[in-house]
Amino acid sequence: MPPYLHIDQKNTLSLSNPYDVNRGLPTRQMAQSIISTYQELKEKNKDSSFAEWYGVYPAVQPHYADYKPGSYMNGGVNTIVAGELTRAAFQNGYETYALDILQRIQLLMDKYKDSLPVSYTPEGVVDAGIPDNWGQAAIYSALIEGLAGVVEKDNRFGKVELSPRWLSAGKDSASVNIAYAISGASLQYWYNHQPSDKRISLKVNGNIQDGTARIMLPGNTDPVKVLVNGNKASMATDVVNSSKYIVIKGWSGQQTDITVYYK
């Protein structure tokens, strides 16, 4: 590091932090610490920055590659971080925070007439330096792998993990259809929660050879039983922060019906 640059690397956040979380490098506890730090920054800087999605924070002084503090990646705000952070938050038990970020992204899209600039100054002025589609891709990834919860584990959806998180968004039903443009491989699912019956169902279509479903339960509830294609199936419980998921592994086929009953 050139001596004229002032940066405390041990206490600096960067785009690399949420990227690391989404690539499985830190432990769950470390990941949650990173996400909590961004939440703290949102509150700490609410009067001076419209969002906490900094490329680097604190900014490098007096500049980094001629980018002054608060511009481009040097303390600027960008939607690449927003997307990666949203995905990390969904997958580490911070669903409410993830939805908060997506809602703020929607406000930006409304402001810019369904476009989404990638880079901003902390004051909210659109900045230059990064292709907009980089940030847009990160947001799409957060929607697919985070909220819809479709995580590809191999290729062409042969091995897949499904963690539909619509419950955290207050949605009792949703349909998802994802396909590869070139190969045509696709996956569809239909999610339905019936609170009166205390039942959550997931119908999956696709060429699944090794499937894992992680079904999020309502707060303060416990599972009773799981059925896969009408047959009782084994399950495990995964508590992530304050969220509880029921995990059903090892199912396959062109069409699979999974039903979780809770109390």
C-alpha cells in the first residue's frame, strides 16, 4: 500500500465482504457479524448517506486512484453491494433486512423510471465508473437465490436447493419459473401456505436428480410431519438466526409434491 494512502485494512468494509459470504468463506457467525455491521452503518450514517451499500467504508484518504472519498468504489454507494448483501441477508437469517434493501431498490427503480443506475455518491447523486448491468445482475441474483430461494448446486437444475422465503415477505402463495436461455433447462415451483390448516406445500417441476427443500416456518411454530409425494419423509430442522427451516433432502423426479404440517 503506498504510504500516502490512509486505510485501516483490519477495520474496513468492502464489496469483498458480502461476496465472501455468498461464496461460503466465513462461518455463519462471521457472516452474521458482517451483515449486522451493514445494519449498524445504515443507522449510523442515516443523516449523511442515503444507503449503506459502500464499495469501501471508510473511504480511502486522500483519494484512491484519483477517486475522492464518496465517489465510485471509494466510499461511494452501489447496487452491486446491495445485491450481494441482500442475498447474504436472506441466506443467513436476516430476511427482514433483505426485504428492506429490496424495497429501497424498488424506490430507486421508480425514481429512474424502471432503470437502475449502479453507482451513487452518499448523497444519492448518480456517479460514473461501473456498468449498470453489474448491479442489476446482483439484484436479480438476490431475487432468485435469496427471495425465491433457487440455488443451483450443479448444472441445469439437476442438483438444486429450494428455500422459498415468501413467508418473510408476507406472501402465502407464489409461482416461480426459471430457465436457461441456451440449454432450455428449466425449473418451476408453486408455493402455497395455508395458515388456517397450518400447512405449507411446494410443488416442483423439473429434471431433479438430487433435491433439497428448506421450508421456512412461521414464527414460534414447530413441524409435525412432512410428506413427499404423499409419503411420510424424514426431515431436519435448521435454525438460522431467528428463522426456522425444515430441511427435506434426497428427493428426485420430474414432479415432486412436498407438504409440511406445523403446529
